[in-house]
Amino acid sequence: MITLTHFLLVSAALFCIGMYAIIAKRNAIMILVGIEFIINAAILNLVAFSRYDRAEYGGQIFALFAIVLAAAAVAVGLAIILSVYRKHQTINPDKITDLRD
Amino acid sequence: MIDIVFYVFAIFTIGSALAVVSLRNTAKALFLFFFVLFGMAGLFIFALADFVAITQIMVYVGGVLILMIFAFMLSIKELLASIQDNSSRLFTLPNWQSLIVVLGFFLLLSFAITDWLATTPNWISANQKTQAILQPTDNNIEQLGFRFMTKYLLPFEVISIFLLAALIGAAHLSRKEVED
């Protein structure tokens, strides 16, 4: 029998891997991948809890909303990365130190 | 049997996620990201959320991954150089420090999860008693459609407008600047 604990542990592991990508990577695209890992871990939690809630389906509906939000975040994030790359010729967040031109 | 398949999916997902963050080559990492998303869709099916799994494959694999590979190819010059100089660190920590932080956080999370689930939460045991938990034979898509068109209609419309605005904004941000 697969219990809630299994899902939550897998999701915790994925969350921590995403956090590692955000802390340690020096490449904006990999940082965005880390954010996607974290969002996916959250969606796995929502879906796992939704299994015990047949009356409302709240978890699955919120998971679908979260997927849409993640897709919008990726679209805007990649557009920002591209325009930053065009201006600064780098996507290393440590090297992009000023907001103005 | 179903336990073994679950473990295979979980190990596959976490293993490819570890490979994504440990690979130096961003192109390989992005292709492995694809496997992570597929593994996650498999895990959603184990939680009896088939529609969420299909949406995951369509939105992430069809949209997000393609976008990421495009962005990677458009900024490839910098990535091929891939210089690892440690001179200017504003946000990033060295690998071993971030590894310690992340492992500590994982231990904390797993301790919290096992501690909290030592006693089943009240609403879960109540639903299990009245058989109000999802069965593999339930028709999820029909139920989700009813919920979206009745109780969650306003959030559904708001998020549609939000997605439209975000996509127009993304297209506006990434267009070439016109010199004037």
C-alpha cells in the first residue's frame, strides 16, 4: 500500500533538489529549472492529499491552477532571461549587478 | 506489485533530478529535465490524478521544456564558455555549502513529515471511515469539469485572463528593441 508518507518524502526530496539548484547554480536557466522542481514538488503534495478528499477535489483543482501559474512564470522568466542576455551578454545572475543601462 | 512500480518511478524521478543538478552540461541537463517531468506524471497517476498527469505532460513537456530549450539555444555562447570563476559571488554559495544546507533541510522536512503523520489527521481518518476517498474506478475528469464550471468558475476565468496577460507580456519583453 502506498501511503501519504511515501508521496510526501518523494516531494520533499524533489523540493530539496530544486533548492540546491537555486542556491548553487550560476546559470539563470538552471535556476528556473530549480524553481520548476519546487513547484512540481508542491503539486505532488496537493495531488497526494487530494486522494483523501473525494467530495471536493480541491487538491487536484488547485494542482491544475498551479500548473498554469508555473507555465506563465516560465514564459515570463525566459523572456526576461533573453532580454537580459541581449543587454548584458551573460545569464549568470552574479554578474548582472545593476538595473539601469 | 504496485509498490514496486511506485518505487521504480520515485527512484527514476529523483535520480534524474539529481543528474539534472549535478551535470555541468546544460543541454544534457535540460533533456534530463524531460525525464523528471515524465516521472512526476507517473507519480500523479499513483495518487489517482490521471487528468493532472496528462496536463503535466501537455503543459510541461509540450510547452515549458520547448521554451527552455529555445532559451538555451539563443544564449548558447555564454553556456559553451561555462567559466566557473568564483570571484564574484552575490547570491550563489559554493557547492559543498549548499549541499550541507539542502541536506539539513531535507532531514528537517522528512523528520517533520514522519512526526506529523505518526497520527493520521482527523479529516483523513473521517473520510476513510465514510469511504469518501478516491477509488481507481472514479471518473475524475467529469468531476473536475463540474467543479471548474460551478464552484471554481471565478478563479478559472481569472487565471485564464492572467495566462493571456502573461503570454502577451512575455512576447512583448522578448521582442527586438526598435531603435527610434
